[in-house]
Amino acid sequence: MNVQTDAVPAGFIELPFSGGEHFLSLTGPLWGKREKDKLVLGFRVEKRHCNVGGICHGGMLMTFADMQLGLGARFDSEEDFGFMPTVSMTADFLAPAPLGAWVEGRTDLLRSTRNFVFCQCIVTSNGAPSVRASGIMKSGGAPNPIKGLPNLRTLLK
């Protein structure tokens, strides 16, 4: 890869998920920005994200879509749902995300009930649709703060 492909697009800041001993410290860094009061997440496809065919592994794209769905729905809501474990997630792979590609995701909050949040997202690779995902997240009860998770609405002004 070269410097140009390694560059992060303007407006994105690195989110503080890379440190620590949790799953995202293995897959990050994860970048975010606010766009029209929506959360846009992004990452650069590195060799460690790729399968033997040299394209981003579907498991990595599913991990990213899962993060986009949950964090995007929280960001989009008028209330903080707290930690929302994924109950169900489906994905359609539309096109590959090659090594060096910039991958972005955008979420639409479809509906929230007392116990569940329904959402969908589109993940793009270099601007072209790559994955379409939908998810149901568990909510309900008092929001539980997530240790180490910053308030993204404040962080991404």
C-alpha cells in the first residue's frame, strides 16, 4: 500500500476502541465522523483483514457491520440504549472490499420498542455498496454504561 491509500478521508477521527483487551483491539483501528447527525464508521482494509483471495474476509465485514448497526442505532436514537447485544443479524455481500480499500458504514434506525431496536446499514468499499446488513439489538431497562465507550455524540461534534 502507499501513502495515498493509507490516508484516512477528511473528517474522520480515530475512535478510542483500539486499546485494551477486547475484540476490537484486534480488528481496529475504527474511525468515525458525524454526517448529518448520523454516525459514519470506517476502516482501511489491511492484509490482516483479508482472506486467502486477497479481499476483506466476510467475517471482518460482518464484525464491522455489527459495530455499525449497534453504534449507529445508538447515535441515531433520541435516547441512549446503553449496551445492546445483537440478537439477530443478516447480511448480503454485494461486492468485495479489496486490500487497501476504505470501508464505510451508515445506519438507519427503523424502529425501537421497549426491548428491541431494529436497524439496517449499508457498508461501502471505496464508495461502492459492498454489504447490506440488518439487525435486531436487545435494549430495555436502564441504559448500562459501557466501560471505556465514549459518548460518540460529544466526541464527534
